[in-house]
Amino acid sequence: MNGSRRFRLLLALGLIVVTLAGYGLYWMIWVQGTVWTDDAYVDARIVSVSSRLPGRIRDVVAVEGDRVKQGQVLARLGPKKLEALVKSKEAEVAESEAVLADLVRGPSAEEIAVGESQVRVKQVALEKKQLDHNRAEMLFKAKALSQAEFDRVRNEMAMARAELQVARNDLAFLKSGSRREAIARARATVERAKAQLEDAMVDMVDYEMKAPVDGIVARRTVDPGEVVDAGQGLFQLVENGRSWVVANLEEQDISELRAGQPVDVTLDAYPGLLFRGKVGPLYGATLSRFSLLSTSSASGNFIKVTQRVPVRIDWAEPYNLPLVPGLNATVRIHLNGDEEVPPASE
């Protein structure tokens, strides 16, 4: 009886020793020199595609889940208004260039001849008004003409004299050629018209919204017929092959972190599959610094809270699995590991 009790006691002690030894071995191999957290998730570069121009959407080519290539058309605006604008700007350029050419060429012989003819016509008109004025003055002095009628004749003579002076000035301007200031203004008008035409041509290109990168359409917020504003986001693309893991580590766990340390990653979406990664850069601030509500208190009350620092975990090799942003992850970082990261295993 005593032997049986002694055997059971030794068996129990043996089991305790084996359990402690197993836990110690587990702690030495897996716990000591590692940092673990399940506050982690898969992240990726998400690119927003917006419209550069306001207008009405004519076509929507891409939908959620489509794989697109860089430069592939996602949606189009109606181009009729843009085409009319381009034609208008082309006409403005042609008109301004014609004006500049006329100024640079200067007046033609025909234009000078027309100016001289205008001077002669005005000269004859003034002489006639002068004779009318002389006769009216004689009649007025003889009291055969009223004051009002005499004033009218005198005003007509003064107007004819002024018209002659204007014709002479126009002729002198024609003979002197174009002024430098007028040519400079005309050249500036041409350059402004060309710039406006170039801007309209750019708008003609931008009426199509294209994918800036290779990726997957994750979100679409527009349908045909909708009116959009310039800068309004229409699509969100997840770039191909650019995912990583963000691990939010407690502040006391980052003192021994170094870039390149091996990392074991498991994803809830793929149970039983172990992914290999390596430590990338630490983010520049704790999570609380990006919070909408500040953790600082001006009232004098303070509660110390353990802060978490985001750390980027890059994949050690490419994986042919949909590692979409937002997947929950668990990471274990080997602080003493500097060897080559082994491949993934199940």
C-alpha cells in the first residue's frame, strides 16, 4: 500500500517536472527574445482616383473587383462641351495671330490711299461749311438770319474742321507704321490665347479618368449620368503586390527592435498557414498622436496609459494569396534573429 502511494507521488512529481521543463523549453525557444501581439492587420497602398474636371459622367467602365492596368480607362465625362471649348479657343488664337500679322506688316498702299482720300473729302466738306458760314454771317449782320440758325451753321463748320483734323491724324498714324506698344500687346494676346487653347486641350485628355497604377478596384462611388465636381473622388484602387502588416506594439516592446529582424505572421483568414516577414520602419508617432481626441489634459488630472507604436512588417517573399487590406493578423518578432528568413510553411 505504501509502495503504491509512493509510486503515485513520484508519478505526480515526474509529471510536474516534465510540465515545468516543457514550459521552460517553450519559454526559452519561443517567448524569450520575442515580441508578440495580435493587434495587427494587413495594410496596402490605396490610391484614390478623382475627376480633374466638373461635368456629367457618360460612361463607367470599371466596377468593384475589376483588375485594372495602369492607364486603363475607368470612367469618362461627356466630351461635347470640351470639344466646343477647344474650337472656340482655336478661333481666338487664329484671330489674335491675324491682328498681330497686320500690325507687324504695317499699313498697305491701299490703306494709305484710302486715308488720303478721307482727308481730301473732309477738306472739301470743310470748305463748303466755310462758305455756308460766310453767307450766314452776312445774312446775320443784315438781320436777315436768326441767331439760332447762325449758331447751327457755325457749329457745323466747327464739326467739319474737327473731322478734317481726325482724318489727318489717322493718315499720319498710318504713314508712321505700327507702334511697338501695339505690337507688344498683340503678341501678349496671342500667347494668352495659345495658353488657353493648351489648357483646353489638356482638359480634353482629362475627360477620361484612368488608373494611375496596376491594381484592383476596391470601391466605386459614381454611376453614369451623375454630375461630379473637380477633385471629387470616384474610385479607390488597391495597388497590386504592395501589401504589408502593421503591428501596434506596446511602447516597452520596441527598445530592441531593429530593421530586418525575422517575423512570424499568422492571418485569421488563413488558419494554419504561417507567413514569414521582416521588421520594417517604425512609424514616427504613437497611435494616440493621430487620434481625433487629444490624450493631453489641461485640468491637471493625468492617467498614464500604455502607448502603442505602429511598426511595419514587410513580407519576406511574395505570396500568391489575396492579402487584402484590413485582415486581422498576429505577429511574433524574433529580436535575436538575424539569419535569412525561412520560407512559409503550413
